[in-house]
Amino acid sequence: MELDDLKSAWAQQARRLDQIEARALEAWREPRRRDVRKRLRGFSALQLLWLAVWIVVTALAARFWIEHRQVPHLLLTGLVLHGYGIAAIWVSITRALLSARLQYTQAPVLQQLTRLAQLRRFTALTELALGLPWACLWLLATQWLCVQWLGLDLYAMAPRWFLATLGAGLVAAVAGSVLAYWALHRVPASHWLHRGFEALSGQSLARAQQELRELQDPLH
């Protein structure tokens, strides 16, 4: 009986230790889960802010090309900015939805990591897609603002300079796109170009991914 009592006591002690370990592990994990959700909420809030900005910009661009539809170069300026605004709205909505899917899911950590990696890649790709066109869009945006606020038509004032600058910007945008495609498909993942690409997704998502990796493997 003494041996049975000893075995029973050891079993009870082992269960208590397991419970203490489980509670300690949960206490370690919960702040990190909250931190991940906090960072994702911040990312979503930023996307909703950009969504509001681009809705306003798109509406103003639409009004611009409607008002100047009789002037071909102004019509084209407004249409390009309008189309860009629609693309930016779609990107902001998609990012916010992907982030929300992560915030309100009870999926295993490995599945959350997969979804977060998808969100980071989508964010980085769309940052490139929305950023590279500004090599020439800056001129169209300046043209729009000058016409709206100052009554100055830059193209009418200096058409050769305008077209040359626009062409140079277009060449730069295409060159940047080719370089980005080459870097993503031909350069090793350890290369600084890849690290720069990943950085486009922002520190918030990168930190959330790091926290999830720690949750997946607490011992490392």
C-alpha cells in the first residue's frame, strides 16, 4: 500500500506540475497574442485612413475630368488619377480585410503565420505597384493641382518639357518594375534587395510575424 500511495502522490505531483507549466505557458503567450492583435488593428486602422483619403481623391479626380472633358490632355490627366485612386481604394480594402481575417480567427499559429506571410507579401507587392507609377504620376498630380488652384496649365505652357518629363518618368517606372521582377525571381532570399522588398510591408506586420513565430516555438 505504501508503494501505491507513493505512486499516487507522484502522479498527483506530476499533474500539478503540468498544470503549473500550462498556466505559465499561457501567461507567457497571452500578452504576445494581444500584441499581435494590437499591431494588426493598427495596420487595419491605417488602411481605413488611406481608404478615406483615396475616396476623396478619387471623387475630386472624377469631378476634374468631367469638368475638363473637352480638353484632351486634362481629360487624360483626370482619368489616369481617377483610375489610380480606384486601384488604391481596392488595395486598402483588401489589406484591411486580410488583416481582419487574422485578428478575429482562432486558427492554429501555423495557419496564422501562413496568412500573415500572405498579407505581408501582398502589402509589399502593392506598395511597389502603387509606388512605381509616381515616377510619372507626380507630374500629372502637379498639373491637376495647378489647374485647380492656380488656373495654370503646365502642358499648355511648356508642352515639350511636359512630355519629355512624363516620358522620362514612364521609363523610370518601367525600369523599376523590371528590376523588381528580376530581384523577386532571380535574387536569393538572403540578398539585401529581398530584405528591402520585405521591409515594404512595414514594421507593424514584421513585428507581428516575429511574435507569432515565438508563439509557435516558445523554446527558441
